[in-house]
Amino acid sequence: MNKKIGWTGALVALSMLMSACSGGGSNAGNASNGATSAGSNEEKPYEIVYAYPTFDNVPADIQLVQDEVNKIAKEKINVTVKLLPISNSAYTNQINLMMSSGEKLDMIAMLGNYSTQVTRGVLYPLGDIMEENAQGIIDALGEDYYNATKVGGISYGVPSIRDLAQNFGFVMRKDLVDQYNIELGTIKNFEEFGKAFKTLKENEPDMVSATNLAGGTILGTYRTYDPLGNELGVLLNSGLADLNVVNWFATEEYEKMVRQLREWYLAGYILKDAATNPESNHAIVKSGKAAGYFTQMKPGFDAQESRMTSHPMVSVQTVEPVAKTDTVTNVAIGVAAKSANPAKTLQFLNLMYTDKEIVNLIDWGIEGKHYVKMEGQDNMIKYPDGITGDNVGYKNYGWMHGNQFLSYVFEGDEPDVYVKMEAFNQNAAKSKALGFSFNGDNVKNEIAASNAVLLQYKGVLESGSVDVDKVLPEFLKKLEESGINKIIAEKQSQLNEWAATNGT
């Protein structure tokens, strides 16, 4: 464990020691809050602001759920939490604004940008205080998955416990598949989806086949490579073949895929405003505007998406499951670098991995109001009478928040879905770079410049909404000017060093 302690960590450790010496007991880590209840020596609970992305509206009953979480957290570790869901399309910008303005922020959920947030200095180095405050997380994850988050030997976040490998494909409304005899099961690769899309367009001219992830791109949720942290230098074939880092956007495979997307866009198969539409895939399918979407998958996926879209859904896999560092860290939670009390924040995060009651409150809400247990099945739940996915007062994403394997299983899923998910993780192929985390400190400026280029071009290219002949060369030229080749060289050097050390 790295023992280098920064100023914040040192101050927290010193305050904990002083509080313990003066009889602070289990509330020692709260000393930096500095407030006490009137007429007593009890410390005021430290409030943790936990920001995370959401693909739906803010739940109506979020305050009720928050209050129930806080009853437990206050009793156990003397903290309260403020749940702060932010629309995924605005999430990154909002977090950046909160950081720059000094607004209170303690804990951050991250989807696919862990490496970038480490490079930007947004996250507190958990390795300094992990064993003391959150050994339960390490125990629940296991050393291998915990170590996968380390950059330069230091962990800055922890992955949620869910599917830690990924396969990719497409999910579509089952009623449409059945009605129009769409043979999803015969589709074996990306190009062949066009057959299904053509059949749908002929029968449902006002409906598109595919939409984008809100705030993302089609190819952001259909990956045939190991992104090595940030897509700026990748391993082809999901990292299964070799450790040769290349510019993904300059490959023949990428060009072929964006040309295919352009063809589908012009044929009316893709949502016209897919590059900018802030709605979630679920909302777009639920509204009847689209039939499905490209996505990563896992055991129990069809049932999950059926609940989220309010339509029975069926999927087809075209990219086999592979475990990569990014599939471990692509859903991660970290402590904000400017948190006033990282120790207490980490203690609450530890509850999200070890306390079943906390996990199910955050995932499902309040028993009897937002769900009920199914008769004779202690671990299975369903909506109460009169409640549906459309009118329930609270919903969330169990895969995002801590240890999903402590979560109840919802009606429609197989009771042993998490047993199957664990087997899925264990049996997946493994990238040759699994466990490698790129440290971008030496190329910070190049990464920032390249990310700006990605922001400008990826969305439009990967939704098919622009002329590939014109825009792709511009994109590649600007990437070279921004320094992507320097990033690739640095990444290759670090990967070679990592491979030599790890005997890969």
C-alpha cells in the first residue's frame, strides 16, 4: 500500500488522532467538520454530497429515501448523505463547475472517464486512507479488481461490484422482432445489423432502429478494442492479440464502421439528432421513437432493459465478453479531491459495499412503498400493487452504486442472476493489458487538447450525421495536431514497462 500522504490526508489523520486521544471514539474521522451539538460533546454528523449521473428524471421520493439512508449512516458512522443525481448529458460539465466554484462535493460516480478524472486531479488518492477506513471494499472486490484501479501504484477510486467484463451487441423491442420476423440471432457482426434495420424501416417508416446513449456515441457502447483508459491509443481485438498501441480512429476498422453508420443514417435507421439528443435510450424506446440501441450487455440484461423501457426487449451478442481494466473501472466511485473530510466519505462508501440495507435503499428505495418482497422468496422483490416502472416514486441503477451483489433481485430476473454474473466475470476472456492503468501526467496538455477534438468530432461521426469523406480526414489531422501520437508513444512505453514487470 502506498504510504505517501498528501496535505489533506495528513490533516485528516492528525485530526483523527487528536479526537481519539480526547475521547472522540468512533466519530474521530469527523473532526475536520468542527461542529458540535449544543450542550453536548457529540460531533455534528458530517454531510456527504454524493453526485452521480442519471438517465431519468430526479425521483420524486429521493428525499424520503435519503432520510432512511441517513438514519443508518448517522448511527453507524455519524454521517449523513445528500444524494445528487445529475442528468448524464450535463454531468461532466456540472461536476467541473462544482469543482471550479468550490461548491461542496465529496463523492463522485464515474462512467467511463476514470482515467481522465485521475489525470485532471479531480480525485483523492484513496490508497493513503483505504485500509483504515474501507477495508470492507477491498475484501468485497478482491485484491485483483481493487488493484485494477491503481494508476502509478495508487488507487483513486473503486469499481462497483457488477459485471466486470463486457460483451457487446444490440437490444430491440421483442414485439417488433416477432411481428416482422426479424432474425436477430443470425446477426454475427456490426455490418449485418443493416438487414434488421431495413426490415423495420419497411414496416415502421416513422420509427428509427437505433439511437445513441445520451451524452455518448454508438461506438462508445459497441467496442471491439481495449481503450487503455481513454481511447487515445488502444489495443485492437479487445487486447487479446498483442500489446501494440495504435490510433483507433486511424484504423481501417474505425473507418469502415463510421461509413456504415453514415449509410444507416442516410437510410433513416438512426435517430436524426442522435449526436445531441439528451434523452436516454430507455426514454426514446419507451416513447416509440426508436426500436433499440447498441449496448454492452451482461447476464440478466434483457430483463433489466425490459423494465427500463416498459417493453419486453431481446438482445443479440456480436462481440464476445472480455475483461479489461476499463471494464472494471468504467463504473467507479471516487472521493473528490477537495472533500473536506475524505476519511468520513470513504467510510460511507464502505457501507455501500458492505451494508445490505444501505445498498437496497439506494438501489430500490423503501420497502412497502417502492417495492415489496415476493412471497416465499426473501431475495426477490417486485412493485407494490398499483405501482409500475412509470409511476414508482424512486428508481436507481444498482450497477452504479457499490456492491450490486448485495442488492435484491427484481421480479422477472432469474433468482441466481448474480451467481451467473460472477461466473460471467470469471469465464470471460482477459485482455493482455488487464490491470494496466495509464498515467497521463506526462502528456496532460496533449490529452486535454485531444479530448477537445474528440468532443468536436466523435459524436457527429459516430452517429452517421456527417460526410465521412470530408470530416474523418479533418478529425485525424486535428488529432495529430493535438498530440495523439505523443500520447500513444507514452502509453506504449508505460505498457511495455508494465508488461515487463508483470511478466506479460
